[in-house]
Amino acid sequence: MSRRLGLVIVAFAVAAAIGAPAVAPHGITDHFGLLLNAPPTLPRLVDDQGSLHAPFIYPWRRLSQLEQRYEEDRSVRIPLAWFSGGHLVRSSNETAAPLLLLGADSFGRDVFARLAFGARLSLGLAITAALGAMLLGAIFGTIAGYYGGTLDDLLMRTTDFVMVLPAMYVALALRSVLPLVLTATQVFGLLAAIFAVVGAPFIARGVRAIVRSEKQLEYAAAAQALGASDLRLLARHLLPAARGFLAVQMTLLVPAFIVAEATLSYVGLGFPDQLASWGTMLHDASTNIRVFADFPWLLSPAAAMFLVVLGLNLVLQDSRSPADTRRGANASLLG
Amino acid sequence: MTRYLVRRIAFALFLVVAVSSASLVLARLAPGDYVTESLGAQAPRETIERERARFGLDKSIGAQYRAWLAAAVRLDFGSSMQYGRPVRDLIPERAANTAVLAVTALLVATFIGLPLGVVTGSRPDSLFAHAIRSVSLVLLSMPPLLTSLFLVFVAARTGWFPIAGMRSPGAPPEGALVDLLRHLVLPTMALGAPLAAMLERLQSQAMSEVVGEPFVMATLARGVPRARVVWRDALKAALRPIAAVYGLIVGTLLSGSFAVEVISAWPGLGTLMLGALRTRDVYLVAGCAGAGALFLAFGTLVSDIALAFVDPRASDTSHEQAAGA
């Protein structure tokens, strides 16, 4: 039951990311100068007289430009327009009363649209980095577990060393070595590489343990006796044994990397500000001192992050084996 | 035991030297230096040259590193360019702030997480266990970055506790401790809550495994009261995997403390290092990294000793290798 709920949450986030141009009523840079920090517009079915209508919204009327306070203008109903102009849903009068499902930020940009587009960067980066970490971890883990000896010792010592280091500081130090201003693509590649390196040791340890114990089993000996090459034995027989472990670690690495991106962007060492990622959105919000008291919708990236991580944790529930935890090979410890 | 300690201390020294050296070299390799970052590119050439020479930035990386290392052996870690103070004076104050935060959070997490884990692990089907498990799952999905944002939000709305900083300006000195404790609430909860949830889950898993073991059944059969079996015999056995995890938690704690420090403006090592990295204050970067490494080495040492305490088998070499490094 809860597992299914988790899958639904994650599927929603991924769908929003992929379908962002259609799901979001606006682009990430469209701004409404008269609606700075405007609250969310609520789609309604029932008007003030109590009669039922097709979904509609009330436009915001600005009460105070200085204090950025708004009030719903109950005299006009603006019906929603479905499937118009390539968008799933938007207001039928975009210039006067845009549909702002999660309000507007300090530049008057649609927070919901930025959240959906931000999911592309945030989730995309986390998934890319997690795949990179698995690849690196699987390669080094198999080498260490299969060949053993000095190479194994050396590799495991190195992973031990990287694992005790606080991941956030390693990422921070590596990131700050490079120029502060980089293009979005460079930042994406760079962060994915850094995260992959920091996450790989956790994978490598687990894979090594699995390969080591599997290669002693009869089927591995049989394959070897039949003349299978090392590479074939590893790729066809031993690595598949680690599939379950890798799947679990993937669901642990992705949330860790989502949060890592957010932290780095929050302190200004992640994506450039004009782009929308969940971290840069939080960074924008943090520069607004009234965000906590008056404009809480600016914190919706934090809520989105929580939901996605919760979804992944629900999917994962009980499938994490205690034996992995004991070995210390568990990416949930990746801080 | 003495040999073991000597080896651990040697490793700690290696960790501190390696980490601070690496960060000095890395920070030096970064484009731009403190002088260009602080004076801007328009500054006259002579000024830039003079300032560079003053900070030792005109030397090659190798020469600068050797000079720094030679001084560091005499416990002189250079001067911070930003603050104009010796790194040696600057670090302890900030490191102590981080230590206060991290240690309080760890204690809170341990005293909440472990007992709850024992309860949920020994009676997994009770209503209480289900409730705790759900809360843990929610908290596990809120890393320190999110918990601190959430708590700052709550504090800003309700005014229950201060939202930022470590001390109120102009607070009377006699109420200083109370003031500090009030400021400590938010960052400690932000850092401790996810950790408590993690410890609860781990302890619960370990406990449910141990409860199924024959020795527990045998003790129960001999008529020892259940509570005593659970809280004394089974708990002692179940602490082993937890103690092994504590060595890795130190790193998690430092990482989490970084996010909390940044969001709640806690004047700790994390915010100091961030500022140093941004301004390319290389000696301060190296100092901060070294202090962090010291924390780490100390934390893993303490957790190894704790592990040896709950599991005597751990002091033999094979285990030491697995838990150590």
C-alpha cells in the first residue's frame, strides 16, 4: 500500500519533469511585473453566490505595492482554458489574471512552472550522478572482489578513506576549485562527476563483498571450468548477483544527490541563478527576508524535495537488507 | 591496546596532514586568488603585486606549500587574509561552536533514537511501533537542509525560539547560558531529528534480529523477566552493528551541520570554510579542513573504542581493518 503511494509520488515528479513544457502554464523566465510575490491562485468550482461553474479562478488585485499584499477580486470569474497553446491548463486571460498555482516569486515568475522545469535539472542531475556512481562503484568493486590481493587492499583502503570524509565538504572543496561562474552544462557535468566520485565507494564496497562470496560458489567454478573468460564470468554471472543491491543503492543515492545539489546551489556554488533548479529556487527564496513569515510558497521546492525523497523511501521500505548496513556499505550514510 | 592506539593516532595525524595539504593545494589551484577577489581586476598592478607578496601568493605552489608545512610543524598555520588574524586563533572558537552543535545533536539523537528502536524492534507489531516507524520514515525523508528550513519557518511563524545565530545581541551576561540554549534548540533539532530517525531504524532492525536468536529464548525460558532480557541482554548484543555505524556518522554529522549552519546562521566551521573558499583565503581553507579532519579522526577513534567495548571481538585485527581506516 505505502509502497504504491511512494511509486505514485515518484512517477508524478518524473512525469512533471518530462512534461514540464506542457504541464507548466508559463516559461521559467516569464514574469508578471504587477504580481511580485503574489500568493497562489486557487482554482475554484463554486462562486460567492454558491452556484457551480466549470473550474475558474479569481484574479489578484494589488492592495499595496510596497508591502506586496494582494486580495482576490471576487467580481470577475476567469474560466480556465484547457489544452490551449500547448499547455495542459492556463487562465483564459493570461495577461490580466495568470494561473499561478504556487504563487509568484520576487521577480513575478510562476513558482509552479519553475518547480516543474526545476525538476528536470534536479532529478536529471541526481539520476545521472547516481548512474555514474553505480558504474564507477561496480567497476572498482568487481576488480577488488574478483582479483583480491594487494589491489583489493589498496582499493578498499581508498574507499574507506573517502567514506569517512564528510561528502558535503568534499563536494564543496572540489566545486570551489573551479571557476565560480560556469555555464549550466558545465555545472551539470561537473556536479554529476563530483557526486559520482563521492557516492561510488559505497557501491564499490557492497559489490566487492557480493562478487567475493559469489565467485566461490559452484556455478562460478563451473563456468570457469567450462573455459569462460574473466570478463564473461564477471559480466554474465557475478555482476547480475549484485542487481538487487544496486537497485536499493540507486534509490538511496538519488535523494542524497537531490539534496546535495540543493545545498550547493543554496550557497551559490551550484547552478547559475537565472536557471530553475530546486536549489536555485531556494537560493532565491533565501534572499527574501519575508519568505518565512509572508511568502511561504517560495519554499515549495523544499516541499517537493521532501515528497520525492519520501516517495523513494516508501518504495524502498523493508527492501534494504540489514546485512548491507552492517557492512557499512550503505549509501544512506552518505551525508 | 597501546599498539592499536599508537596506530590510530598515527592515522589521525596522517588524515589531518593529508586533508589540510590537499585543500591548500586545491584552493591554490583554483582560478583567482584572495587579492584579485578582494581588490577586483581594476586594481593597480603594483598594489596587486605587493599584496600577493605579503600573503606569500607570489611563490610557486610548491614553494608556498613547503613554507606553509614548515611553519605548520611549529603549529603556525599562517594568517587568514580576510580576518587578518592567525588561523590558529580563528579556528578553535568556530570549531567549538560546531562541536557544541554536533555533540548536542548526536546526544539528542542517541537518547531518542536508540530507546525507541529497542521498543519498535522488540515489539514490531504494536500500534506504538507502527506510529514510530511512520514518524521515522517522514524524518528520514527530511535531511538537515529541509528540517532546518522547516524549523526556521515554524520559528518565524510562532516565535517560540530564535531563528538564527548563536547569541542575542545585547543579552545580559547572567542569562548567557539560557540565551545560548534557546538558540541551540533549532539547529540541534534540525541536525538531530533525521539522525534520531536513522538510529531508530538501525536499532530496530538489529533488535528484531537479536530477539529471534536462541539465547534470548533460552533466557526467557529460564524465567528472566522480559523487560530485563530486552533492555539488558538483547540490547547489548544489538548495539554491535550500531556502534560500527557511529564511525561513519561523524562524517554525516559534519555534512549535515554544514547545511544547518548556513541556514540558521550558526557561526561554526562550515560557514567559516564557505567564506574562506569563496574569498580564496587559502590558509584558512587549509585550517578549516584540518580541523574537520581532526574531528573526523577523533570521532572514528571514539566509535572504535565504543565498538571494542560492546564487542570484544572487534579489537582483533580482521575487524579492525573492516571498521577502521
